[in-house]
Amino acid sequence: MSNDLAVKEFSASDIDLIRQVSAPKCTDSEFRLLLYQAKTLGLDPLTKQIWAVKYTDTKPASIFVGRDGLLQLAHRSGAFDGMESGTKMEGTELIGWAKVYRKDMRVAFSVEVSAKEYNHNQGTWLTHPKTMIQKVAEAQALRRAFQISGVYSPEEMPEQEKPPMRDITPDEPKGKMKKAPVHIHSPIIDAEATHKE
């Protein structure tokens, strides 16, 4: 499938697979909203650049874009001029920071976020707190710099609210969930931060 989803209609088979992989439990309206956002932003829900999560029947679904999806939007804009990010300690508090530069602006978009606001002492936050809080800062800075609204990164949500990984294989009945490995907590695979602290 082309990454230029903003100008391509989804096929019927694409739509069926997207619903299984990237929008389980969503209502028809919520699923249509995911497709709309995917086309508007030009992100591919089949490669987990964008996806929707329905936590409960009483709450609307949340639409997520991973940090790498936000970076793709920044690069595609033609105005992206780099990003710096890392972590620091202020007393006993772990802080994530990020600066995003645009070619058409003199001042960087700067963000600092405290780990205590996002770290719920579970999942990946227990083993890689610096990586996680840095990704939160990067996502927030990228959204501000490129006016990306209506979507959030999974690192900004509590671990218990993240969906399990879906592993659709040819031998697996449609809609059946496989239990995710303990070290995977979101539809994107967390990796060590690529920027120096």
C-alpha cells in the first residue's frame, strides 16, 4: 500500500484489515473518523502509524499516532529543520525535553515534561523511563511545531489503557486476539532513544 494515503482511497480489503488490526471494538462512526484522520494526515494504519483504541463502551475511541508517525509528518512538510531531545534531572525529578526546529521560523518549539505526570510505574516505564519521557516530549514538540491536532502518542497514556498487540496470521481466525509478550505494551515497538541524552 502506498504511504501517500491522503490521495488514495482504501480498497474494501484494506478497510476490512484496517478494522481488524487498527480499530478493534470501535463503532462505525469511530472507524470512519480513523480513516478520515489517516487520509487527512497521510498515515498508514496498516503499519501502525495511526490507530484507534476503544477502551469502554461509554467512552469515545482515542486515535493515536506514534512518535515516528509524527516525525514522518514533520519530514513531509518540507519545513522540518531537525530536532534535539533528551532527559535531565531536576533534583529527584526526571524531565524529558525536546526542541523542534522549522526552516521558516527563528525560534524552536521547546517542550519539557515531567516523568511523574506520565509514569504510572508499570510496563515499559519501569524499564525505560528515560526513553518513554523523551518520546512524550518529542511527540508534544512535533505536534506544536506542525499544528497536528486531534491525535496523541501512546506514551502519553497510562499503560493499562493501551491496547494489546494484534498478530493477524493466515491461520488465525478473524478477530481472535493473541496475548502480547510482556515487554510489548503498544501497537508500536518501543526502542531505545536515538538521540543522545
